[in-house]
Amino acid sequence: MGESVAEATLTTWLKEVGDVIEMDEAVFEIATDKVDSEVPSEVEGVLLEKKFNVDDVIKVGEVVAVIQLDGDAPVVLEEPIEKEVTNDAEETAPALVIEEEINQIQESVAATTQDFASSERFYSPLVKNIAKEEGISMEELEAIVGTGKEGRVTKNDIKAYLESRSSNGSTQPMPKETEIKTAPEVKEPKKQKVQTEAPKPLVAGGDELIPLSRMGKLIAKHMVDSITTSAHVQSFVEVDVTNLVTWRNKVKKEFEAREGEKLTFTPIFMEAVAMAIKKYPLINISLEGDNVIKKKNINLGMAAALPDGNLIVPVIKNADQLNLVGMAKTVNDLANRARNNQLKPDEIQDGTYTVTNVGTFGSVFGTPIINQPQVGILALGAIRKIPSVIETDQGEYIGIRSKMFLSHSYDHRVVNGALGGMFVKTVADYLEAWDINREI
């Protein structure tokens, strides 16, 4: 699921125990950092066991389900082949002997093979198959101490028993005294609950109690972790984007007609941020313990609003290698698929710096929280027409200009005020010096 993913939440089982599963067929759905995705099977077989329930949090590397492959199916004796008996006495006698041997073998197998249905103890299909194939009786199976959940006998338990039985040269179950010594049942003392439960919220008459959604919980934890991890500091710069606004108004219709894409301000801002990072690469880092990791690639995350009010951060990989047309197409594609919940897990991973447009909601500026493990995030304020002092060679005068604020939050553990301020000022200088005659 990607290097930055440590765990996922199981949201839906798409298959039930006993269902036949084809290769590449989805078995269950998971949610990782605000993205839902299906997990396909890499093999063909039958679903034998589910090890997790819906809403369980699963760490990367844990076994979620057991699938029985075709080659692992229990051995089923074929029906004895009916042979034509000729009148020749020499052929009849051997046929009767063979048939008698087959019947003896079947009776012997039937005597040692049990379905274990009468046992009150739970055994997985895999354990039952091993017991049947190895001729383990009900008495032997009941005597095996299980190390699985709730004392269940696992594959390793029954394999260990078989090895022990082979080394002892005996088919009798292991003495229970030995089992007690090697695997004693230890009852843990009951723990008293002392203020471990969260206090119930006070709901007055007419109030509505709305539980946090799964995504809401993830966002809340991510934000609190960031605040407790990084020393947040902000720098603010006001930017005159009059030339940029004039240029976009002039070319946006031509751009849409030619490229089939709308030209918004976002790809322009992303281009400016990527250029500033190339000038100040120590903004493009992360802190791991006492080591700073300087990122080779410039992968820009852009916070996008979802219909339910939550935010998601798709990532523009290698943003510094895209021209303005490529940047516009990538931004529009990620934004559209984010709104339709169609992003893939790797499209929200490996970001090295994040940009959020708070001006979309009318905010003049904001103080964004750093997206861990990054060390900086830039908030774009709303573009407003305001009266401003304009300096010229002939003097100063008051005019109407399009301006906005850039708010830069950075981790003061590794980014000092000089670097944080120079970086955001470089972004502002790039936008203010926009060429009004630029071709696309």
C-alpha cells in the first residue's frame, strides 16, 4: 500500500467463507488515510477464514484472510472402478483379490477419518484436513493444546504434535501433564476500570449528537499528531497579482478551447511553489529522529475539499518537471477524481510539500497545520481588489490592484525564520513578476 502506510481499516467484506474466489477478484475493501480501495486476491481458491471484522484496524503485513488453493483440497478417495468380470477363471481371481484389498483400505480409512462434528471445540477447515490426512483421532485432537485465539488449535500446533508423535514413535496423544507444564493456562487478573472510559457528552434537549465519521477520526488524529510533533511558526506575505489576473482573463478561453481544460489559478501557484523549492531545497525535507532527509523529488500535495466537507490531499508527482499545460491537466484530473472518491492510494502518498487554497472559502489568510512528515505548508488567501499605493518613476499614486496573502507554516525545529520567510517571499516575487505577454 506504499511506504508511508502503516495500517488500514477494513470497511467491507466482499466475499463470505466458502465462496469461490478468482484470481484478481476483490475480496475486501480497506480505507487508508481517507482513500477507500479494493484488495484483490493473487490466487484462485476458496475463502476458508476471515481473521478480521469490519472496522478493525489492520497493520501492514498482517494476515487478513485464508484462501484454500485448489492444490490444498482434502484428499477424496475415488469410487472403486467397476471392472468387467469375464468368464475366464484366471482373470476373475485377481479381480476379486484387488476388490477385497480396496474394500479393506476404505474400511481402514473410514475407521481413522472423522469429521470432528461431534466436538464442542472449534477447528478450522485447515486443521481438520491435516487431522484427516494424518489419521489423527478425535481423542488426539482434543488433547492438543491450542495457542490460537481462545485456545484454538492452529496449523503450527498440529504440525508440532505430529513431529512430537513421530519422534516418540507413538500414535498416542501427548500426556496432559506435559501440556500443562509447557503451556500453562494463566488467568490474568481482572483489571479495574479507573477513569478509562471517555465521559459521555452532555446533550441538552433539542441537541443533535453526531458521531465522527471514519474519515473525521483520521483527520482529527492526524492534526493533533502534527501539532504535538512540529513547532509551528507562520510567515505572511502580501502579493500583488494584478498582472497574473489580467493575463489569465486574457488567455483562459483560448486555453480551454485548445486543451479542453479550464485554466484555474491553482496550477499557476503550484508552478511558483515548485520553482521556489528548487531554489530552497531545504524546504523539501522531513525529519526522522536526529536525521534530516532531503527529498530528491518535488511532490506537491494540494488540499481538495470533498462534498461532505472533509479534505483530501492528492499529490502531484515531480511537479517541477511539468509545464503549465501539464500542471493544469494534472491538477484538474486529481481534483475531479478526489471529489468522486476515485483516487488511488499511491496518489495521496509521498508528498514532500503541501499547498492549500483557503481563499476558495473566502478566507483572506490562514494558519494551516503541517501535513506530517513534511516541514512546511502554504495557504493561498482570497484574491481581492483593494486600493493600493503604486510606485512609478513619475511618483506615487493610489490605484485598484488585485492582491492576496500567502501564509507559510513551517516546522521551526528544522526550518528557521530566515529560510521560511525567504521561501514564501520567493513565491510572491515569482507571482508579482508574471509576464503579461506569456504564451501557453
